[in-house]
Amino acid sequence: MADVKIAAENRTEFGKGAARRTRRSGRVPAVLYGHGTDPVHLSFDTVEFAAVMRENGRNAVLTVTGVGKEQLALTKSVVRDPIKGYIEHVDLVVVRRGEKVTVDVRVVTVGEAGAGTLVFQNEDTLSIEADALNIPEEISVVIEDAEIGTQFLAGDIRLPDGSTLLSDPELLVVNVTEAPTEDAMEEELDTEGAGVEEDAPEDEAAEDSESGASAEATEGATSDETSDES
């Protein structure tokens, strides 16, 4: 993964209000820390930073410029608004060339499993250790012609050169099971439908019971009113 140069500006205001003002001005608030250095509060152009994320992924390595000496940094955390999706804040960690870093890398399946199978991907990422300037964009699991009952554990998956697995080797990543037959699916639908139909009389009985109780209560109330009037 190549490092990407991106210009930053220093921030002198802090807190939620200051962060909102930074975002309104078209910039993303960020903090750079690590290797015993004091945290540095920065901001990046929103459009430029979003483009870097799209092109380089969640583990983008950046060469930060514009705030003194150029600094190599790993994108550690990107916080997005849960509703609108815009970037709210970024955490960057200082890294050195040749340094090993811990990252979570996306897992993707490659190929088509055998006929009559259903593939479940249990894990979306794996935690690995890799060179800061050679972080893989993804980890591939080849499932071509995999048969029913095949399981891919984390320890069985080939990692990119220079990477070391940190996740539990016994972690089930991909599971190849038997695909349900058409008859089995129809039977399941029939069973679900029968359950709904069986519930209907009980509901109707409950409604009848409630109606009866309501009628008795009304009659009782009328009788009491007649008694009071007399």
C-alpha cells in the first residue's frame, strides 16, 4: 500500500462546538499521536480526505504535510455520522518506515463453491501484523469448488507475504454448507403458514371472550343504574 501525501492545517480550537465549526468550513477534524509525541490537532479538506479513503481503504498510510516536518501516519479510526455518513473525526497514528503495525484487514471470498452449497462468511475482517508501508488491502479466501462441509479457519488462510496472523487461528471465517432443496424450502413455508392458521382460532376465541366479557359488564352496569334509580 503506497503512502499518500495530504495537506493538513493546525487546529487551535477544541471541543464539540469547535469540531462542528471545522466541519462547517469544509474540513475534517483530526488528531495525530503516537511514538511518545504529544497529540497534534489537525484538520483536512473534507473532499480530499474522503477521496483518499475511497482510493486507499480503511488502513490508508498518509504522509501529512503543511504542519512542519512531513509525518508518516496510519489511519487508525474514521468516525462517520451514523445517519448522514459524513466523516466526523479522524485518528492518525505516527508510524516509522519498516515498523510493524497491527491492523484489521477485510476478508473476501474468491471463486464459486461446488454445486448444491451455501457459503456463509462468518468474519468480515482478520487482525494481522504487517509492515506499515505494505499493509494488504484485503485477504482472499479461495472457495473455488469447495464441497459441502468445508470450513476455512483463520489459521488455514494464506496471508499476504510479510503478514502475521493475530486473530485466533481456530476462528471460523468461511463455512460451506448444504444449500436447502426446493422441497425443503416449500415444506418450511407450509409449516410457517400452518402455524399462522392455527393461531387464528385462538385469536378469534380471545376476541369472542373479550366481547362476551364486555357485554356482561354492560349488562351489569345497566342493572346497577336501574337499581340506583329505583
